[in-house]
Amino acid sequence: MMYVQPIDGWRFLVKGGKVDCVVDLKNGKCDCGVYAVEKIPCSHAIAAGTYAGIHVSTLVCLVYSKLNLFAGYSENIYPCAGQQVEAHTCFPPKEKCGPERQKKSRWQSWLELSRMRGRTPRKQHMVYRCSICKETGHTHASTMQELT
């Protein structure tokens, strides 16, 4: 739920949502920045426009109008001059899907593989070495306890 407070004729303080914003409907700006960049009203601008009795479609920039869209496609588009263009017939891509199930596209870990086989994975035991003499079978801490 958004609460709208008028500041002056075109500016409104919109509270609610993630951020409280000041909306300027005349210049098409909002503190969240979405309205100024996209030129399409954000939720704050829609709330302010509805409060002011302005239809939302009039808040959208004229670049997005039907007339501008049709004007962009009204003339033919030609390739660059000086380049030869070969005529090709375009066909849709061939379907590669068969009756079998699709393969997984990632490698499974040893834990996942062992679970699929129905076994519990074997634990890999570490080989402990002494930090002083570098021999296996004991650690430096255990030799210190024996000496004391």
C-alpha cells in the first residue's frame, strides 16, 4: 500500500514500498531512478498519477507510442551499399529431440554417484604426520604429551 502526499501541482511524496520517493510528474522523474531511465512510470509514479487523476498511459514517454513504432517500420530497410547480398531460404531448425530422456549436463560428485548406487560412501582417512620428524603414526601434540 502506498500513501501519496501532494507537495505542489506536479510533485508528490509517495510513502510505501521499499523506498519513500518524491515524484515529479511534469519532468518524469522519481527518486528511485527507474522512471527517468526507462521513461515508463514506476510504481511510485503510477500511485502519484492515480492520486492526481492522471491516466497512466499519458505518463509513458512518446517514444513508446504506436505512431513512433509504426514510423520505425514504415520504410524499407536496405543493406549497406557496396555489399552483395545473396538470397537464401530460411528454414526452421531441425528438432533434435528423440524419444529418449535428455542427458544431464553436469558432472556428478562422488557422493551423488555413491548414493545413486545405493551405497554409503567410504570415508577417506587422513594420514597424520608429525610436524617435527615427518613420520606417520603420531603427531607433534601426542609426542609432547608423552614427554610431560
